[in-house]
Amino acid sequence: MSRPLVSVVMSAWNEEKYVGKTIESILKQTFTDFEFIIVNDGSTDKTQQVLDDLASRDKRIKIIVNEANMYIARSLNRGIQSGQGEYVAIIDAADVAHPMRLEKQVRFLQDHRDVYLVGTYAYWVDEGGGIIGEWKVPQVIENSKLYIPQIAVHPSIMIRKELFDKIGFYDVNSDVSVEFELYLRVSRHRLGIANIPEFLTYVTLRDKGVTHTNLRTIQWNQFKIKLQYLPYFLSFWNVFSTLRSFVGLLLPYFLLKRVVIRSVSRKN
């Protein structure tokens, strides 16, 4: 049996309410030469039942079960290492892919050999799927302005698998903001990052979840990562961005939460 061109990798932890919708969006892709590796990261709800049901209908789905919760970095690494594809596409449980997402990203990487990681624009959606905002990211990433709020939308990215041979996998010591650390490491190795300026991903903004409840932890981890990589990307903007993250740590939690919610819940 020939190897698939793309390995779609997803980690799911207690996502019985949303994961089916996410899986269906991948199975309905116009690009079909993929395997779908789903890591059940120690779920205690009915996530496994949902996964088993959908896997019985489509042989492209492969399920890996963590006996205990290993968190996002270890789970994604486990899924990536088991994949056979030339490209790795990441999606988060609860988020949805546009039907042409994989097709357009494969074509982009085939046409741009200097790019190792490509993302897309995304819509913020509420828990009912209604669009509440737009998440736009730069088409081209400049090291002098690397410390922007988002380099790429993590559940939208596709990566050349050879990148992991060059720089390693997700950093398990940065389990929050793992994508930000990965982006900086990619740029430090002078490997190209780009974004397709099309809305090919729908990211669910939930009242409960990492976006809100772990906001302080996210802010602290991003500040530490910025400090770690600042000597490699020294510029006025990057220094200013690092200081701004420090100021964010000093804000009261309710104010920090309000700033973030207002920034993602407003259409551009």
C-alpha cells in the first residue's frame, strides 16, 4: 500500500461534544490522499466512543490512545512520529477545516520549496458555529517583526515532515504556547513560514477552555519564550513586544481576559 501524501494529526482530550464535527470536516476534504491520526489524550468522557464509531466508517482514521493525559506537545509528537505522510497537517479538536484547506496547502508547499510551514487565515466562531471574528496573520514572516501576536493559526498549519528532522519536534517543556516556540525555532533555523490569505479554518472560541481559563499561564509562557529567543531576533519591535508581554503579566486577570476577548470577538 502506498504511503499517503499528508498525515493529518489531532490531539483530543474530553471533546465528545465537538470532535465529531472536526473529524467530518477532514473526511470531506477535496484532497483525499491523507491519513488521519487522532491521539485520544486520556479522555474520561465519551470521546473514545465517538472516535471508534467514525473510524469504523473510514479506514483513513488511525487512533492512538494515551492511557493518561500527556498534554498537547507529547500527544502531537506521538501522532507525528507515527505518520507516514510527506506533509503533516495540524487541526485541533473543536475546530473545523474548510473543504479545500488540504488541497490548497499541498499545492502551496509544492509551489514554494523554500517554505516549510504554511498556515491560513481563520474565522473565530462561537460554540454554535456562528462567525464572530476574523483571525488574519501575515502572508510573509519577517524576523525583525517576529514577535507579533500570532505568526500562524496553529490548527491551520501544514508542515513538511522533514522539518522535524532538522529542528526536532514540539518542545514538551513548553506545553502551553507550544506553537509559538515552534515558530520561533523554525525561524531561527532560517526555514520559511508563510500563510495563505484565505479563510480555510474555523476556530471555536469557547467560554471554558485554554483561551480563557489558562490565559495567565499562556501569557507567562509566551513572555519566557520571547526572552529565550530575543538574542536571535534582536530588533526594536521584538524588544517592545517582549516588554508588552511583561506588562500584560501585571494586569489584573479580569482586565487581561477582557482585552483578549475583545480582540478576537470583533470582526475586522
